[in-house]
Amino acid sequence: MQLARAWSFQVPDQAALAEQVKAWGWTVQEAHSTGGRVRTASGEFDADNDIDIEVVYVPALPPQAAPAFVDAKHIFETLGVRAVPHDLADDVARRARKLLGPLPGQLRA
């Protein structure tokens, strides 16, 4: 299983964004420590503490300052969260697909 989160750093209120990323980081730290439950539209699932967590981000446009991104990069690195720019979002999807394993009908004898 994989959890993915998208963040845009093209926002004027960098302080509020930094607080949101820090709060999210606390949740990720708890998930890595104890695991948890994931709720989706199709049900609830147990999440082991080694769940793959990835981030897709939209960087700030120059000349906009992005202090929230500096904080976020530190949080991502500290937590071992893979973060990629939005133009590499397909890589996150491919990794999620690989983590799912073979689909029915693709099993080898």
C-alpha cells in the first residue's frame, strides 16, 4: 500500500502552509511508529508502520520566496518520505502499481 500527498508551494501564506506540512509530518511520524488505519471511499484498511508514503509537490515560481518548502524538505528527509516535483508524478503512480503486485490474470504459473 502507498499513501501519497500533494502539496503546492505556490501560495502566498507560507507560514500557514508550513504549519500544515508540520502537522502532516507529525501524522506521518505516528504512522511510521505505530501503523494505523486508512479510510477511503471503498472502506478502511490497516496500514503497517512501513507503509510507503510519497509526496508530489508544485514548487514556488520565481521570484516567490518559499520558506515553507525549506521546512517541508527537511520534514520529508527526516521522515524518509520520497518527494518529487509534479512533473514526476507518474513515478509515484508506477511505484504504487509495483507495490500492489500482479493483477488478476497476470499471475505466472
